[in-house]
Amino acid sequence: MEYLVASILGLVQGLTEFLPISSSGHLAIVNLIFGHELAGGISFMFFLHIATLIAAIIYFWDDIRGLLVCWLPKNKEMKKERKLFIMLIIVCLVTGPIGLALEGRLEDMSNSLIWLACGFFCTTLVLFAAEWISRSHQESDLSDMTMPQAALVGLFQGLAVVPGLSRSGATISGGLMAGLSRVEATRFAFLVGLPIIAVGALKDGVDMLQGELILPPWSVSLLGFVIAGVSGYLAISWMIATLKRIKLYWFGAYTALLGIVLLVVWAIGR
């Protein structure tokens, strides 16, 4: 049973981390279904984030490399990359304090059907609002982004630590509301998520070395890790290609339906 649960959690994490439907909310639902069957619980879910971090780094390596070398004296012409680097820092400065303030309540929220349903409904509202507001904006690219617009994306990403509220959905929506094109908003959303996921992975690494992070047996953990990484890479590629053709309304409808189902289950189980 451990291998089955690890496989499901890995697949859910990989697919939903980069789709605007909330990976944390879906992982919480899987854990509730299986009654936290897998040793490690929420620790294992955070561990799977490392796999999707690696997948994102591989996919966006050219962008990451550009951000790292753009400050070298010989690369003064890389002004767009420098601008993007500064915008990423602004996003993180806004996101960080919000995430830290909410961190202590995340596990309780993950175990509550009401909180999860509210999170999914918030995802729906954000996605619908982004599509509606973006209709009146002239599309721009990242080189035109301002500091207040980057702060808006950071605010959305910070609030999206709440289970059920999609981080990718919130940041894509923030980008659309800031006037970015659909492709640029999606690319920016995935890039700004990298530092946040990396900080969480670093914290998990420290906890693991200190013996505070409990994981399933290594073979079970490795299976979930590999599945999360591969499915995460495929999800990034699919999402960037798909959002050129479809609206966020479809994802919003899905999260609304999921929220309703959770409320019905909660009401029946009372």
C-alpha cells in the first residue's frame, strides 16, 4: 500500500504543482482519503516539492543561467534579464513574510475539509477575476513590468500558501492583472515559484539532517520523488503550451466543483 500511496502522491504533486488547481489542496485530499497511510505525512509532501523544483530548474535552465550571468561586467547588454532578476526579488520580499505568518496554521488547514473547500473557491475567484480584468489590459512583456506590479504578484503568491489556493494559479492571475501576456504571465509565475520552493527544500534538508523530517523507506520515497519530477516536467510543458489556447475559466470551474464536493462530503460526515 505504501508504494501505491507514494505513487499517487508523486503523480498528484507533479501534475498539480504547475497547473492552477492547487497541489497542496490535492495532496491534502489524497492524504485524507488514505488516512495518512504513508509514514511522514506532510513531511513527505514537502519532500516531493524538491522533485518538482528539480523539474522546473531543468525546464527553465536557460532562463536561470541568464539570471545568474546577467550581472557579469561583460554582459551589460542583458538588461531584460537584470530587470527580471529585480522583479523576482521584489516578489520574494513580499511573499516571504506572508508565508511565514501563515506557516503555523497550514497543517490544521490541510486536515479541514472546510478550509480546503474555501481554498479551492478562492482559486476559482482569483482565476475568474484575472480573466475578466485582463480583457481590458493591453498585453505587455516582462521588460515593461513595474515594481508595484511585481509586488502584486508577490502578494498573490504569499497568500497561496493556504491549502486549496493554487500558487501557480494565483501568480499567473497576478501577472495577467498586471498586464502581462498569457505566455509571459505563465513563465513568470513558474520562475517566481523557484525561490520559494527552493527555500522550502533547503529547510527540509536541514530538518532531515537534524532528524526532524520523517520519511517513508528510501525505496518508497524514491518512487514518489521520481514520479513527481517526471510528471512535473511534463506539466510545465503542457501548461505553457495550453494556456495560449484556453482560458483560466476551465480550471476555475474545476476548483469550484471540487470545493462543492468537499462541502457535501463534510456535511454528510457531520
